[in-house]
Amino acid sequence: MNERRQAIVDKAFLTFDRDFSGFIEVQDIKKSFNASFHPKVQQGLMTEEQVFLEFLQNFGDVNRDGRISRQEWNDYYSAVSASIENDDHFIELMKACWKL
């Protein structure tokens, strides 16, 4: 991920990691997660709750402690970033998803 993309990914993570522990709690994420712009929600194929649950599953919380580490967060968004060519589009998606 380039510096611009990493900066917005970091900003989103730090929105939740207020104690700078390197972890964020799932319930804190849910309060700010906005799935209304997700294509499958827009098409009526999934609910916002289903999109959120799918999103959490993709982090691969190995120890299932209900927390997402900074490494899990970065790994997830590195994969997302690889599928989006345009930096501005990636940044706008992050802003819309996390209300940044």
C-alpha cells in the first residue's frame, strides 16, 4: 500500500484505538461501520448486518477474542487496496465506510 492509502487506513484504525493499545473492539467498529454504500446492500442482495458480519469474518480473528489487531486491520486493507487501482477512489471508499 502506498503512503496515501496507508495514511487513511491508519486514520480509520486510530479512530477506534483510542487507548493506543494496538487493538480495537468489535462493538466499537460496529457503531461506525456504514455498509449502506456496499454494492450488495444497494442491490438488495444483503443487509447491512450481513455485510458487517462478512467484513468481520475477513479479518480472520484467529484467537476469536472479539478484537482486531492493527496487523489484522492492515492485512485486510492491503488486500482491499490491491483490488482498487485508483488512490482517490480507495480513499473515498474508506471515508464513506468509516465516516471519516
